[in-house]
Amino acid sequence: MDQPAISIFIAVFTVALIHAVLPHHWIPFALVGKSQGWSLAKTLGVTAVSSLGHSAVTTAMGIVVAFLGFQIARYAGGTDIITGGILVAMGLVYVSVSSRHTHNHGPIDPALSDRAAAVSLFTMVTLSPCIELLPMFLAASKFTWSLLTLLGMVMAVANAIGMLLLTTLAYKGVQWLRLERLEHHERKMVGIVLLIIGIGLILFHYTHHK
């Protein structure tokens, strides 16, 4: 695995962790688990399954983006410059945007059955894929199918770690961390990661194609 590929894997892991900090990825699980009288183990089980659904949808979208990027590279050439330029442009957009969209999810009825509550949580997270990771899959458009699958697995692991850890802390009542404050900086952090990877790809192209 070459250096650009390793950088993409590191970036995917990092952005997936940043994305997992968003409150709707963990607060609802802890609150619903408490209100339904679930044990911590059951709450984390629902969180883990929901995390897999979230990652599966994001990976599927990412593979489509990667395939399109590969087709563009076949005809346009210079895929490192193309993908690097797109990543830099998106990074600048993320950093410059002063306001970000918010996730408005209504409260879940505490009177719901356990199955209905679990399905509601699963649907909530699965239908809000990590769009910020799609440029990473574009940068990985030259990957083999096995590497793309591995990239999706890395994202799934990072997302699961973040969701399970924060859900556990919230369930146990650790409120002093106030991690929801990081939500307002998510796009800036993602933008910085995109800029670093984009510039890295462009530099790699020029240093290895002299």
C-alpha cells in the first residue's frame, strides 16, 4: 500500500471519528436506553447495529462515487490532480462555511415497544450517512475492490468506536465532557483533513511524475 493510500485510510478513520461526535449519533441511544429500561449492554447492542447500518449506507454511496471517479480518470487522466483539486476545493468550502446544517430529530415516544424504539434509532442514523466521507472515496477511485471494502471497514470501526464510547459515557451520566460543543466545529475539522489529503495528492503527483 503506497503513501497516498495510507493517507486516505488515516483520513477516513479520522473523519469518521469526528462525525461520530455529532450528538444525534449517541445522545438518543443513551436517552432511549434509559427510558426503555435497557441495560447498558442492550443499549450498546442497538447502537452497534445502528452504527453498522450507518456505515453500510455510507460505504455503498462511497463506492458509487469511487466508481464514477475511476471512469473520469480513464478518460481525463491525471487522477491525482483531479481528485486532489476536488478535495482541496471541498476542504476550502467546509472551512469557510460559517454555519452548518443541524440534525433535527424529534424525540422518540418513551411508550414505544423495545422493537419500535430500536428500529427508530436504527432508521434515524442509517438515513443520515456521513456525506463528508464521500470525497475520500473519490480520492480512492484507483483502489481495488478489496481496498475499497477495507476502507469501508476502517470507517465502520472508527464510527463504531466513537458511537459506542460516547453512548457509554452518556448512559453513565458523564455530562461534564460537553462533547456536543464539537458539533459546531465538525465542518472546519473535516475541511482541514480534506485540505491536507488534497494537497498531499497533488504534491505526490508532481514529485513522482517528473
